[in-house]
Amino acid sequence: MFFSRMILAVPMFSVSVLAVPRGGNFARSRPDNHTLNRQRADAVKEAFTFSWNGYHKYAFPHDELHPISNSFSDSRNAWGASAVDAFSTAIVMQIPDIVDTILNYIPTINFDETADQISLFETTIRYLGGMLSGYDLLKGPLANLASNTTALEAVLAQAKCLGDNLAFAFDTPTGIPSNNLYFNPPSTDGSTTNGLATVGTLVMEWTRLSDLTGNKTYAELSQKGESYLLAPKPATSEPWPGLVGTNIDINTGLFQDAFGGWVGGDDSFYEYLIKMYVYDTTRFSSYKDRWILAADSSIAHLATHPSTRPDLTFLSIFDGQELIHESEHLACFDGGSFILGGLTLKEQKYVDFGLALVNGCHDTYNSTLTGIGPEIFRWVTDSTAANDTNNPGPSADQQAFYEKAGFYITNGNYILRPEVIESFYYAYRATGDQMYRDWAWDAFVAINSTARVGSGFAELQDVNAPAGGGFNDFQDSFWFAEVLKYSYLIHAPDNVFQVEHNGVNQFVFNTEAHPFKVVGPAI
Ligand SMILES: *[C@@H]1O[C@H](CO)[C@@H](O)[C@H](O)[C@H]1NC(C)=O
Ligand SMILES: *[C@@H]1O[C@H](CO)[C@@H](O)[C@H](O)[C@H]1NC(C)=O
Ligand SMILES: *[C@@H]1O[C@H](CO)[C@@H](O)[C@H](O)[C@H]1NC(C)=O
Ligand SMILES: *[C@@H]1O[C@H](CO)[C@@H](O)[C@H](O)[C@H]1NC(C)=O
Ligand SMILES: *[C@@H]1O[C@H](CO)[C@@H](O)[C@H](O)[C@H]1NC(C)=O
Ligand SMILES: *[C@@H]1O[C@H](CO)[C@@H](O)[C@H](O)[C@H]1NC(C)=O
């Protein structure tokens, strides 16, 4: 989920005491009421169909729709990113004609050619992820929607073709891949470093590709790259057990810094540690051990409470052992990750902590004028020194907002990101508490009433200004893959691809919200 057109290279820093989560009555009662809310599910489907129709009319098969000017762009190598990213959402929403359109399109993509630089990470999570997930769903629980079995096998062949074309990225002295690639001839941009999230968010897709094709090479390549992240060197790059720096030298395997957190650039590395264990408890037990270290260290060292709202819990970022009290929309996947970890490991403390994080992220939504949360925000704590230059207080014009909300906004954009609704989804699936459905619904209604414009949905410039402060004419592909999928699934009935409250899952979502069939064995 977490990454984006810009991976934020934000610097990042506390002390903390766990707040009692407001929604945390899960230990006492778990209603497990995952019944269909038809009216809400249908309303989300309507938004999906509307966006798809706009994209199909004005942009398909280009990468993105510009919904205001009814034009398009190709920021993802012109392979039809929105179509591939919409695939698994159209399948779980069970919209046959859109599924057919995408199913018959994917075999026609020419993954051998692109004039532009290719991001290994973005291509993996969106294109490989979208194709492998569509394949898993249409071979499995939604096989009734697979109208063309020849095309479906061609989807897997396309995933294999893309994997083969990208595999040279791992051909470095250490096996840590280069992220920025070119085709014809295969080459890189010459970077000598790669990042924690961009290296650490390949392993699910490349392992699934091996498991589906029988060619072990993809899994081996991605796991070799990941091995440097699981045993970080030098020791100074791991300021607390499991929490690591951001930039890694691809020639030596050494981390270059000790700067990090659950934010963009690092985020989905932590996400995949526990998800790989969900995917296969046998092969990825050591990944789970690293997630536990990171989770425990985060609870102990990164959890902080704003000076004006001690009831809220956020995770600070770190530079060595110094904390920076900054977070962002991207980081709001963290609540969902703790909840999934807690359910999987049967450890209530992680579920409770996750619910506290979900609660904080909810406040970043319901505190603004639009009801949508900002891209980046900050806070200070009771122990922040007045001369702490890493942690300035709010400017005069944000003081009143900070008093009330417990955070102040340093970037008010909303670019159709999913993470807050994603974590509401995990909170609801874990607890059955209708409050989380209501939160997701409120967020969806706010986005639908503020960002819907022209032929689709556009980015907002300022979530705390009337009407969102104006638009940017761009609808990223993750709108289809993630926001609309989680907004829908939270109101949809139980199904094998939904997250299970008992921690035994048949599917696991990649970071772009594409569900992959797990190998098991069931835990
Ligand atoms: C179950 O869900 C339905 C639909 O959302 C809701 O009306 C009902 O109150 C819920 N029941 C419980 C026990 O939460
Ligand atoms: C089924 O898919 C194959 C492979 O993509 C394609 O050649 C064929 O035209 C499709 N059939 C139909 C009826 O769309
Ligand atoms: C397996 O995948 C690797 C990496 O793309 C490729 O080099 C190799 O030829 C493949 N092996 C087979 C048998 O297809
Ligand atoms: C936001 O939601 C929380 C939890 O439901 C609630 O306690 C709080 O009062 C709400 N804040 C605003 C500004 O509505
Ligand atoms: C900040 O203030 C404290 C005393 O209040 C002092 O010990 C410390 O050196 C100061 N730090 C900086 C960076 O000025
Ligand atoms: C979403 O917006 C459209 C267009 O304004 C409207 O027709 C629809 O009712 C809205 N959906 C919800 C759930 O508010």
C-alpha cells in the first residue's frame, strides 16, 4: 500500500505509555457479525463503476485517468496500471463485464517494451500483484467469473513474462536488487543504494510467482535480497531490536543510516514480515520473529501521545534513538498490521495496540473540515523540550487546531490513499464492532462528496479547507485497487478472501490490496 508516486524521504522521533483503545472491547465480546450491509456495499460499487466507466471512456488502456480534463497519463510504463490494479477489485465486487474487459486486456500487454524508467517495487506490487491475485481469485473462489480460461492462463503467463523481464534487477554483487530499471537493453539508473520498503516489498509477489509457476528462481531472488534486511548490518543501523534504517548499499549489503519508522520508504517492509508468515508459516517463521521484534520495540519506544490529546497514540519516527513526532497517511496501515499480527499470533496485546493506532488515525480524519485525513502531520509530547529542533510546535495559525485535534498538518493533500480505511477494515474484521464500519462509511462518504469530480475522483490539495482546497487532476491506480476494495469489503459478507477474526486466513492481501491465496498450512 504504501508508497506512491513519491516515496517520502522525510526525516523522522519519545517516550510513551499505552492508551486504552476506545474500541478495545474485543476480548470481552466478539460479535462476529460480518453480514452484508447491502446499501453501503452497493454505494461503494457505484463509485467503482463510475470511476471505471470514466477511466474506460477517456483513458483505457493508459495508466491513469485525469478526471477533470478527461485525459490520461502513463506514469507506470503505459501497461494499463489502472486496469490491472482494478482487476481484483472488480472480481471481489463480482462485476462480470468489467472483469471480462480486464481479463481479455491483460494478455495483450507488451511487457517487453517501455521507453520509461521502471520501478521494480511499483511494478511488482501493482502489475505482478494485480495479475497474480486475479489469477488466484478466478482459479479459486470466484471461478464462476472466469469467462475465458485461455485468457486466464495467459494472465499467469504475462506475470511470468514480466518477472523474467525484471529479474536482471537482482544481478548485483549482493543480490539486493536495483529499483530503477530500463529495458532494451536491460540496465539500471546506476544507483548504488536501494530502500527498505522497495527491497522488502517484493517477497510476497515473487514467492507467489514461483509457487504458481514451479520456477523457484523468483522466490530465491527476492528472498536473497530480503535476507540483508532480516540480519541488518552494521549493528548501529538497528537502534532497537527489529527497527532498522532505510538505505542499503547494494554492493556491500550494509545499511547507510539508522533513520526509519512505519512511514513511506520503510512501511511495507514491516507489513510483509507478518504477512509472509500468514502466507506460509513453514517457510517464513523467521520473518514473523522479526515482526515481533519490530512490534515490541515500536510499542516500547515509538508509541507517543500528543501533549494536547494524551488519549491518542501515534508511532513516531526515529533517527538512531532520537524520536521525531511526525507521521502520515501512509503510516496508518500500522493499526491493521498490529491487528493482523495479534490475530495470527493469538496475542491480544498487539490487537489492542493496533486498535489504539486505528483510533488515532480515525481522529486525523474526523478532525478536519472535509472529514478526510492529511498526507503528513506532526505533534509534540509533554516531554518535548522547547529547544528540540526535530520537534517544533505548531505555528501560530495551527495552534487552535492542535489544541483540539492533537496533531497539526504539515501537508494537507489527500491523494486517494487507502491506509486509514484499510486499518478500519482490519479493526472491523477482528472485532465485529459496527463502529469501525461506520468510520469507514463516513470516510467513504466524505471522499465521495469532496473528491468526486468530472469523470472520476481527483486528489485534494487541502483536507482542512472548504471543498478540499481544490483538486489535482489525477486518479492514481491505487484508488481502484485499495480504497474502493477495502471500502467495499468492510460491508461485504464473509468470504474466503476476507480477513478472518480467528487468525486462520485463506488469503492475504499484498500491499496494493491484491488478495493472494495462502499456502499454509493453516496455523
Ligand atoms: C449486525 O450488522 C447489521 C448490519 O450492519 C446491524 O444492523 C446489526 O445491528 C448488527 N448486529 C450486531 C449484534 O452488531
Ligand atoms: C479468450 O482469450 C484469448 C487469449 O487472450 C483470446 O485470444 C480470445 O479471443 C478470447 N476469447 C473471447 C471469446 O474473448
Ligand atoms: C526461471 O526464471 C528465471 C528468472 O527469470 C529464468 O532465468 C529461467 O529461465 C526460468 N526457468 C525456466 C525453466 O523457465
Ligand atoms: C472523532 O471520533 C471520536 C471517536 O468516535 C470522537 O470521540 C471524537 O469526538 C470525534 N471528533 C470530532 C471532532 O468529531
Ligand atoms: C536545550 O535546553 C537544555 C536545557 O533546557 C540544554 O541542556 C540543552 O543543551 C539545549 N539543547 C540545545 C540543542 O540547545
Ligand atoms: C456519491 O456521489 C454521487 C454523486 O454526487 C451521489 O449520487 C451518490 O449518492 C454518492 N454516494 C453516497 C453514498 O453518498
